[in-house]
Amino acid sequence: MNEEKKLINKIQKLKKKMYKLIDEKSILVDTEVVKISQEIDSLLNKYQQLK
């Protein structure tokens, strides 16, 4: 699997995890939600650099 596909898969998994946390906690500024969101941002930046 190439690097782009790995990043996309990881981003998708983290998004699902983040959405689940939001549903459970109903708080967008929860520490865990923010941490995952920041990780997704970082991965998206890496993905953009590969393009």
C-alpha cells in the first residue's frame, strides 16, 4: 500500500473515532476530540504535501 493510501486510511479511522466521541460526549471541545482533530489536521497536511 502506498503512502497516500495509508494516510487516507488513517485519516478515515480517526474521523470515525472522533465522530463517535462527539456522539458520546456531545462536547466538541473535549480534550480527546481536540487531540484527534489535531492529529487529523497533521495527517491532512502530510497528505497535501504528497500531492
